[in-house]
Amino acid sequence: MLRDTRLSAEKLSRIDERIRDDWSVEPFDFEEAVAYHDSLPDKKRFAKVLQRADRPLLQPRAGVPRLDDQIALLRHLEGAGGADLLPTTIDSYTRDNEYEKAQQGLENARESGDDTLNGFPAVNHGVEGCRKLIEGVDAPIEVRHGTPDARLLAAVTFAGGFQSFEGGPISYNIPYTKERDLAQTIEHWQYVDRLAGAYTARGVEINREPFGPLTGTLVPPCIAIAIGVVEGLLAVTQGVRSITLGYGQVGNLVQDIAALQALRELGEEYLPGDVTVTTVFHEWMGGFPPDEARANGVIALGAATAAIANPDKVITKSPQEFGGVPTKEANAAGLRTTRQILDMVCEQDIDVDGIEEEREFIEDSVRSLLDTILELGDEDVAQGIVAAFETGTIDVPFAPSDSAKSAVLPARDDDGRVRILEFGDLALEPELKSVHTNRLDRRARAENRTTSFQMVADDVDAISDGRLIGRRGSSQSGGGGA
């Protein structure tokens, strides 16, 4: 039966032996891997670099199949883009544990010179290949993927020198897959986190980063933060001591700043005192305008938000997001745009009205959700989160997963803040729900329309169409607090 308890050393070893049968990776030894990590300089120790920073650090997304090309790409982002932290985005076959197909794609890439995979197949490159990548650049690198069962990927990349690993059993299941059982995914990630905890216990601090944006489409902040805190709690049980909680930009300046402040405060409130909590802000994850000048405007708004909210890290976007995978030059340009705005705005003392009220509203909403999760599990967060999804008391909008009700529907209010139109069985107190309903009704009156699903559809496409709110009728705008 699923429990939020630490895996024993014996069970960790048994799982480790079993997952190595999934693909014929070269043998690697935990003690030797610890020694390799110990040999790395401080500038490549991810958690240390992140925690010591005195300004938001920038990290792009990037991954190509061939090792030499990945090194060259990261060097470009580091040099031409000024990236402080580097990514290695994993290919889709590896995310689905289809290592044979990943191998075929890698071999095709080597033969043709084309990028026949949409990321770096780290398991197929093995420990040796991962170490060459770590040694090929100056900055620390994080594994970014989307893998519901990331056990072998974690084993290989940790042994290969990576010290940061994105994702979690909820954020890499509910938004990404349809038929994966949530309880089983939590069990799989208990191995990932326990392995990270085992390295941490030996002085190799592995940073873990729940994926904050979830489906990336109008996700209400309270849902994103509650799920991030739950994944943090699950990781801490297994011995992780460096947690980076994430949040994806929704576009309203007040709401985004308030959410980032709430994210840090709630992380420090719910996670134990011996855990270092950092935060990461994802620039807009939804649809981008096709015009690069307008796309740069979206990036600039995210950068300005980060400058005021001061997260520890910012995941940047490029002006070519509309067309798919950006060129390395466009990726580097997105980094420079973000840094320019950050460096200018950070020097100013900016006071934005309404942040404290919105932050308190978000915090009350998150506590309402977390209290229900803990109550359903009788204080066992693993059991509680499974029961919460089964009952719909926690939910994610637009999620494909059979483990979620997907009954929650968000829409923007008259100020552009993401509110909840349809609650399903979401565990929010009535007075919190009334704020959402009243704010959406106010927008509907301003636009002379009914409060309906059409608002949702209009808002999903608004930013790619050059606006924040998918308005119809009157263009009158509102304002004010929660």
C-alpha cells in the first residue's frame, strides 16, 4: 500500500537492480559516482550556485540528440546568451521509457547529421556521455524532461554528474499522460527522490524542482502552488534537502508577483526547517504571438515580473516560441532580453498596489487545498493527494490524465487575473469561491456577455493574438484587488 515513508536502503537497491534491466546501460557504482561529484568544482554544483546567487539566475530550455552538438548548444547559450544555469532537455522516447527507439533516433542523428530526436537521450549516452557533457561547459546543468517513470533516467544522470532534476509524480503525470496511475507514479518518484536523498546524505546535494506550470494554460496559482508543495513534501520524506518550487507566469503583474511571494512563504511554512527552499519563475508557457517583436514583448513582461518578485531562477523563452524549437541564436536572444529588463528594473524601488491582498487570497486558497489533502490522507500526503485527485478536491484544468477529474475551468477576470469559472469539487472555502465568481461576473457585465465557457476559449488564445484578456463587446477594463 502506498505510504509517504522513506524507502529502505534494501528496497532502493532492489529497485536499482531491476530498473537497470530496462536498458543495457554500462555498469556504474554509487560510491564511484559520489567520488566523481566530489571532484567537481563549486561552479558546477547546482544547489550551491543557486542558493548563493544575489539576483535571479537565468536558465533556458535546450536539448539535441548528439553529445557534441549538445555541448556546442549549451556553450552558445552560456556565452552568447549569458545563461547562469544550463538545461538538458530529454527526448520524448526517453520520457516514455522507449530506450530502443531513442537509440535508433540517436544512431540516425549520428548518420544523417540531423536532429532526429527532440532532445538529448541521456540514458542512451550513458554515464560516460553525461560526464562529458558536464565537463564540456562551465555552468551547472539540470535534467529537464517530462517523464512519469524517471527512475533509470535519474540513476544514469545522477551517476553522470547532474545535480538538479526537474519534475515530480504529479506534475509529470497529470499534465502529460492519460493512463498512468498516480499512485504508481508516486512510487516511482519515491525511488528518484530517495536516490537524490542518498547522494545528499553523502554530501552531494541534489536539487529537486517540481514542475510548476503544470498544463501551462491558465492554471490558477493556488492549484499550482499546492501541488508543488505536495511534491516538495514527498521529496523531503526521501531525504531531499534542496527544493526549488516553480510557478508559471499567467500574465497579470499583480497576481504573478503575489503568487511568487506566496510560493516562497508557503514552501518555507510547510517544508521542514532543514530544507533550503528556492523558487523558479517560468516565463509564459502558453501560445506566443507569431511576430517576434510581439513575442519579445511577452518575454519582457515576464522579465519585469521577475525583477519585482525576485525569484531565485527564471526559465526563459525565445521570440521564436510560436514556430516550435528555436534556433540557438533566438534562444540566446531570449536570455539577453530577459537579463536586460531584469538588470534595469532591479535597480528601481517599485511598489505595486494590490499585491499583499492578492497574496493573502492565494495563501488562504492554497491552505484550503493542502488542509483537505492532509485530512484525506490522515496526515499521509501520498495517500492524501491520490484521494484528493480521485474525489476532485484537487484538480488541474485541461489535464489529459484519467487520474484527474479535469472539471476545473479557469478564465480571466476584468483585470486579467486567472480566476476559476467552474470549480468541480475543488476544496475551496465558500468565501474564496465567491471572490472568483464575483470577479468573473464583473468582467461579464463590462463586456455585456454571459459568464460562460466562451470566456475560457477566448482567454486561451488571447496572448498569442496580442492581448491579455480575450474580450468581447465593451473594452472597458476593471481593476482592484482580490
